[in-house]
Amino acid sequence: MRKDSLRKQLMTWLLPLYVVAAIVAATVTYYVYGNMVSVFMDNQLRLFADSHAGASGSAPTLRPLTRHNVVEKGDMFVQVWDRRHRLVATSWPELDLQRQPAQGFHDVTIGDSRWRVYTLQSPDRTVQSAQSLRFRRHLVKSQAFQVALPVLLMIPISACFLWFGMRPAVRRLELISRAAAQQDEHRLTELPAEHAPCEIRPLVLAVNTLLARLRNAFSAQRRFVQDAAHELRTPITAMSLQLENLKSRMPDSASTEQLKQLEAGLARTKRLVEQLLRLARQESPRPADPPIAIQLDGLLKSTIADFMVLADKRNIDLGYAADIDATVHANEDELRSLIHNLLDNALRYTPPGGIVDVTLHRDTGVVTIEIADNGTGIPTELLPRVFDRFFRIEGAETEGSGLGLAIAKNAADRNRIGLELINRVDGSGLIARMRFETATITPPPVAKPLVTDSEATTSAPELAAETQPPA
């Protein structure tokens, strides 16, 4: 049971209450019932003595008692003295109880036992009746325990009722908890308030109000990004066309260098706008295209082919090796965008003359794609932040928007692909690793051996002989 469990808190408050109630009930019963028993038994002692004081004869005959009767069962015994204070009769001679000088009730201690004694004096005799106080205490304790026992029995019974009686309410809270856990920035739906207990329903309604505000805020943010990106595409395209026209009319070398810088800036701006549009499409609440079966080997080859021009331009050795082929069910555009952004990131941060290796293999039974470069790598303390939007490492010489890895992470999460970036152990550089838990290995096609004309002529009689039925 967890520390902040409702069941535990209820038991923590309720079960000690039962213990306190049992103690109070036993204590009150002990004193009240004990007083009642004392008054009742004292009256019995008085009546017992009175009945023997009025008997005729100097030495009455008494029924002898045993220790069990007197001590365990609480029987009253009687002693009779004559007018000369001589003991003439006793119903239990075993106890050496002396005649009390004063009339009335007395508590007498003999050895380790205590006795309640009533002394009645008359002109011709003295009668004493006595009873064990141990028996009285035992009787009172037994009654107090019997009163407290039902309350004590309520402790395990109440614990069971709390444990199993709270289960329906806890299940309703678990339904709300699962509904809350399924929320993300793409799908913000209201929590089921009809399942909530009346005490929790105001909280659920307040959370639903907050979710509605978040939903509106995310929607406004997406609309702003989409509108801004769309509005920027047209002027950027126009500026690129004007720049091309301007380059053809300005042959001067100094102006040409400045135009190249302007062209590079426009290219970065255009790429930023495209990434903003791609990110906005990924975060759109509309349902994505259904996943389809994709051959990873073919997808990697086609994506790498798109980057061969950039790799040659930067003098980077872009290689690919596959030990297996696998099929994965995913959104093709998002999976291609994931690999595209990781390859683009590797080529951008690898110095000229460097190496970028793409491998498709199986790692601990899981289909894995790794893109390894020998660039500068990422400081270990910054690795948890590389997937944040607009995050860039300070002092990085490569231009970028800081959105590529965020788009890649978003695409990986939407298609349940494990994505991590780790620094290479064998040297400088970075490894982007994608793990496809649900991918299935595609067996390579079995090549059929070619049969020449001469082999076919030679094997034909043998085949006919094998298929001819026996005589």
C-alpha cells in the first residue's frame, strides 16, 4: 500500500478509533460493572450473615466447601463464634480468618489473597460471611473483556470492508488516471467526470477546464506557426528569384561574394520555414496517415541517395552497410523525415573529409539503425536537451535552426520508435540510434541455380527414369 493511499489514510484514522473505543468501553465497564458487582455481592454477604445469625442452637451445622468452590467459583463461606468468642462452626476451615472486632464490611488480606468480610454481632453469637476479592476482580475483568471484544473484532472486519469496499471507488479513479495518462499535446480530451466520486468530481471538472484552455492555446500556437510559415514562403521565394536575377547582372567579384552570403541566408531562412511547416503538420490534431509496411533497407538506400550530392560537396565519406533487412509498420512520410533529419544533422556537424556510416543490423534481438559520424560530438551534460526545440550548442560553427532533432524525436514518438543520441566511445563523434521493437526480419530471397542447356539435356533422361512407374 502506497504512502498516500486513501485506503491507508482511512485505516490510519478509523482503526485506531476502534482501539480507543474498545479501551474506553472496557474501562467504563470495568468501573461501572465493578461497582455494581461490589454492591450486589455485599448485599449477598449481609443477607447470608443475617440468615445464620437468626438460626437456633449454639453450633449450627454448615455445608463444608472446597477451595475450588470458594476461590474459583466465588462461593461465600460462614464462620460462627459463641458469646465467649470461640469458633464453633465454619464452612471452610482451611482459611485462618480471624474474628473482626468491629461490625460491618472489611477488606482483609491473608497471605497473597484478599477477602471481603462482613461481621454481624448479636448478644449470643458473632457471624462472619466472606468472599474472595480475586473472584470479584475476575468477574469484572471478564465482563469488561466481553464488552470490548465485539469492538476489537470490528478492526479486522472494518479493514476488510475498507479494502474491498473502496475498490469500486479506486477503480473509478484509476479510469480517470488512465485517461489523464493518455493525454498529450496532440490529443487533449476531457476526463470522464461521470466516473468520479462526488468528492473528486470538482477536481476533475477543474482539470477538464484547464485541458480546454491548453487545447485552445496549443491550437492557437499551431495556427500561428502555420500561418507565419505560409506567409513567409511567398516573400522568401520572391526574394530568391530576385536574387537570381540580380546575380546575372552583377559580375563584380566583391558583389558576388556578398550575394553568396545573402543567398546562404535566404537558404537558411527557407529551410527554417520548411521545418516549421513540417513541425506544425506533425502536431496537427488531424489523424495521421495509417501506417504501412516499409522495407527499411530500400528506404535507407533511397534516403542516402538524396544526400550523396551534399556528401560529395563536403568531401564526406557517406557509407551504408546492412546485415539484415526488416519490415516495419509506420507512417512513411514521418519515418523518412526522421532518417532525413538525422542524416542531415550528421552531415552538417561532420567536418570536411569526415566519415558518416549508416548501418542496419540487429542489436540484442531488436532491429536497429545507427547513423555514426566522426564530428565533434555533444557534451554529455547537454545530451538530455538535444531534442528541445530551438536548442543549439553554444559556439557551434554550423548554422542551423535547432528544429531538426525536435522534428525527428516527434516523428519517432508518433511511430513508437526508440531514438537516442550517444557519443562514440571509440573517438569523437556522435551515434544516432533508432530501435524498432515491432519490426520483423525479412528473409533474403533464395536464389535459384541457373541450368544450362547441356545440363538440362543430361538430366532429362534421369528425371524421366525417376518418374517412370515400376514394372
